[in-house]
Amino acid sequence: MPIAQLDLEVNIHATEDLDRAIDHLTKLLTGNAPIVIEVLYGHYGNPIYRVQSSIRDGDLAMSIVKAICSSLVNRDYLLRTIGSRVDESGNVFLRFDKQEFMLGRFVLSDGDDVVRVRLRVVGANAVQFINEVCG
């Protein structure tokens, strides 16, 4: 498997539904990946939940990437901009609109309020890999 690791991270603010976010993440991760929740506190003491998952199982990571690609709303945008989302080490950085994610949709976003995904691709050209899987 060319995917060595998949990392996912999202910040959930006090005004957002933590349980709903975890439900959507569990569906995406097929219930087979650990989810770690860290409680942080904002400037006024409000809780901010950092929800993370790190997957080193290549088969599971590949099934998650395929699920994301198959339901990605703006797939052509990803394919047009994939070169700017890959670093020299083969890491692919994807950001999905968090509000759309909470509605069950994957929409690539360059904003700040996002679900962040990092794929570490080894033994393959990361741009070519994404083009093949998502194209």
C-alpha cells in the first residue's frame, strides 16, 4: 500500500455538536480507528475539543481515501490543485469544510474552519497516486 499513514484532525468549538462530529468521524473511519479527544480552552475559558485520529493500517487508510474521493463534491478542484497540496516528502494535505462535513458532505476548502487530513504516501508519486485514486 502506498499510504503509510493517514492523520485526521478537527477542532470542535463549544457552540458545535461534539457528538455529531464524532458520529461523522466514526462513519468515515469505519469504526476501526482510534479517535482521541483533547480538551483545550479558548481565551474566555470556553472548551475547544481537538479530535484526532492516526491510522497506520494501509488498507484501512486506502478505504478511507477511496470513500472520501467517491463522495467529494468538488473532485475536479482537487485534481486541478493537487500539486499545491503535496510536499517534497510525499505528504498530501487535504482540508474539508467542517460545516459541510457535519452535514455528511466532503467539500475541499482552503479556509480555517476545516477537517484536516494528511496522507503520507510512500513508494509512489503522491500527485499521480491521488489522480489515480480520485480521478
